[in-house]
Amino acid sequence: MPVIVKLDDLLHDRRMTLTELADRVDITLANLSILKTGKAKAIRFSTLAAICAALNCQPGDLLAFQADG
């Protein structure tokens, strides 16, 4: 998939666990884990906004595009 999720890096930089983020954003740990591992097929804008608010970041800090080849 050409879209890379950099959630792990942001969590590390902010010294926050995935569990703590799940509590702050009110998303299940399982769904955040799917997003973190890059297995998610989609993300709601409301979820993206909540994650960005909790991590004090922009969507571009969380997602990146890497062209194939």
C-alpha cells in the first residue's frame, strides 16, 4: 500500500502508549492497532481529527505517500 501510517513514530516522540491514545481518542485498541500496522483500508476524518488533536499534529505528520517502484 502506498500510504504509510507513521503512528508508531508519533507515539514514540510523544512518549505515549497506544493504550493511552485509545483512551484519549475513545477508539478501541484493536482499531488503533490495525491503523498502526498499516492494515487499515480507510480512516474516518473524525478519527483522523481526534488522533491529530490528541497527538498535537497535522494529518501529514501521521500519513505519508510512497509511490510504488
